[in-house]
Amino acid sequence: MHDLAAHLIGPDLLDPSWVAATGLDADPILLAAVGLIIAVFGGGFLAVSRRRGGGSKDDGADEAGTGGSTSTDLLDRPGGAPEAPPLPEAPETIEIPDTPEAIAPPLPVPEELTLAERFRQRLGRTRNVLGSSVAELFGRGVTEEAWEGLEEALITADVGVTASLEIVEELKRRSREEGATTGEAVLELLKQELRQALATPDRSLARATDDGPTVWLITGVNGTGKTTTIGKLAAVETREGRTVTLAAADTFRAAAAEQLGVWAERTGAQLVRKDEGADPAAVAYEAYDAALSHGSELLIVDTAGRLHNKRQLMDELGKVKRVLEKQAGPLEETLLVLDATTGQNGIAQAQAFLEAVEVTGIALTKLDGSSKGGIVVAVQREIGLPVKLVGLGEEIDDLAPFDPALFVDGLFAGITDED
Ligand SMILES: Nc1nc2c(ncn2[C@@H]2O[C@H](COP(=O)(O)OP(=O)(O)O)[C@@H](O)[C@H]2O)c(=O)[nH]1
Ligand SMILES: [Mg+2]
């Protein structure tokens, strides 16, 4: 019974000397009863003293739980201990389950699109203009009006006047010869013609065959997307395990080098920059040295496109290229970046660059935001250079090697097939 009393009120409260002095140990039943009374009221007392700050911080956490409310119930009983002053509000506790998800919520899963899906999705606006109008025109049969409408649709989609006329002439001839009498059949021929117009033997980006770093020089009018394209390229290359150096040879504004710096950080590429206003050729020179000593397999050189006249453009861009070629030999790629949304105007602007440096290929950006996908055809025809890359958005993964079949399918997705 002494044990029962000790269990109820705790051994530290049931001092044996006190029990002996009261003579309670002579009567085990009385001792148990006293023990029970102390347990009930003493427990309440202890709870109050804890709430008033007598407990440790850890106890405070317990109070927010169930223990505290049990004690309060006891105190509320009529005839119980005197009413306690209002308690300070317990701090709100936020329940954090102890699971890995709660500690580090998973990052949103990036959109995993195949190249075909990406073309299809991003060319949505282009498709609306070209694809839908063509479907509508020939939906009413293969008529002279439909042919005229097609010509107009192609011109509107920036295919270019001459190319549009030629494509329609060829289509008319083939539809007569091959007996294409339905809109669907004509659309199929059009797709073939566009693929044909875009055919080019090699779109791959050239790489150094010797040990030295591959050098890609990126040129184009300001705002066309050079720096963004370089960032996306760096992402592709570093993911494939190559070490990359980026040269900020656009020294017009400090912000240009900073923008490239952000991409370098995101992609784990090495950045070489100098102060605003520095000689772009000096940046390129130092960057090649840095790429060599860093063991980079690829050097991508960003340049300024804010040049006021052809003379200046040739001087600056030409100098950057000459300096690099002295160090590296012929550059593997000199890419011209064109903004698809600027249409024929963009092609005219490009001429100045083509005269300043020998360009090896085109990177056509902003095809996602353009309703004029036909510009791809015009660019290849009028500039006579292969479109090697296309920009399909502003994000890191929105760069694709240009693939005419996927592109044409993307232009007409949902119009001619069941996607
Ligand atoms: N929608 C879209 N925007 C792009 C694309 N490429 C670049 N941009 C945007 O175009 C703007 C200019 O790009 P930037 O790389 O600074 O051009 P730069 O002056 O030639 O270096 C930025 O807002 C980019 O996010 C693309 O493929 N699609
Ligand atoms: Mg830039």
C-alpha cells in the first residue's frame, strides 16, 4: 500500500520520515487515501506552478499538448484550488510532421517534353495562323481561291514573297500530276514542300578536332537573344559533361556581363569578363587563355549588337574574330542570332553582320512568341545559311537543334493528324 501511495504521488513527495512522524505508516489504508488526495490536488498545483513559469522551456511545449488541459479541468472543479489568474496565451505551435517531404519539400518536377512535343507546344501561335488558315482554305476544295489564299497565308507567315509564290506554283503542279483533289492531300504536299525547302545537309555545331577548346562566336543585333542562347547552350554542354568558358565580350553595359554571369552560375560555366567599356577583343583574348588553362572544351563568346554602322561593326566584330583566330585557328562556329518576330526586317538587319564576319549558321530565337514560323524558310533561302538552332522560349531548356520534320509537323499539328 505504501508502494501504491508512492506510485500515486511520486516518491519525492512521499518523504518516509514525514510518513513515520504522522503515524500514517501504521495504517496502510489511511496512507493510501492521503496519497490519493495529494496526487489529485498536488498534481493540479504542480500544473499551475509550471504554467506560471516554474517549468522549463521544454515543459512549455508539453503544455500546448494534452497535459495542460487535463490539469485545468481539475482546477475548474467546484471546491478545488483557488482559481488561477488568466494564463498567457500559449505560443501557437505549427505541426511539422517529421517526414523528408516536410523537411525539404520536393522541387517542382521540370516539364519533361520530347523535342517533338516541345515544337508542337511552342509553335502554337504559328500554327494558329498558318495551319488553321490553310486547313480552312482547302476545306472547301482545291480551288483557285484556295491557292491564292495559301499564297497569302505563306506570305503572312513570313515565308517571303518569292518563296511563297514558288511553293504555291510547285504545289499546283504536283497536285495536278499526283491527283491531289482534297484539302488534306494538298496539305500533305505542302508539308513535304516545306520540309524540302528547309533541307540542308548538316546542321550540327562543329567542334575542334584537335585538343584546343572549341570556339563558338555569337553575333547578332542587340535584343535578338544572344546572351540567352549562350546560356541555354552552356546548359546543354555542361549537362553533357563538357567544361565551358563564357566570354562577356559585350562590354557596352555592365549589365550585359552580369546577365552572362547569371547564366554561368546556373550552368557551372567559367565566366571571363572585364569592366564596362573594355575592348571586346581583349576580353575574347583573355577568355581563350582562361579556357586553355581551365581545361575548357568549349569557349562561347558573347558580343555586342548595338553597333551604329557597318564600319564600326566590321571593326569590332572583325577584331574579336581575328584575335581569337590568332590564338585558336579558324573558329568552329560563328553563329548569327536572329529574332523570328522581326520577320523580313530581321533578315535585312542580318546583312550587315554577314558582311562583317563569315557566319556559319543561324540561331533563330523567339519562334514560340511568333505567329510567323515561315521565317525559317525565308532565312534559309535568303541568307543561304542553315538554321542550326531554334529558341522556343525564355527558359534554360527552350533551345532545340533545328529539325525540319519536327518543325513542319509542329506547324500543322492537330490540323492534318490526330495529335
Ligand atoms: N519568348 C522567347 N524569348 C526569348 C528567346 N530568346 C531570348 N528571349 C528573350 O529576349 C530578350 C533579349 O534576350 P538577350 O539574350 O538579352 O538578347 P541579346 O541582347 O541579343 O543578348 C530577353 O528578354 C530574353 O529572355 C526565345 O527563344 N523565346
Ligand atoms: Mg546580350
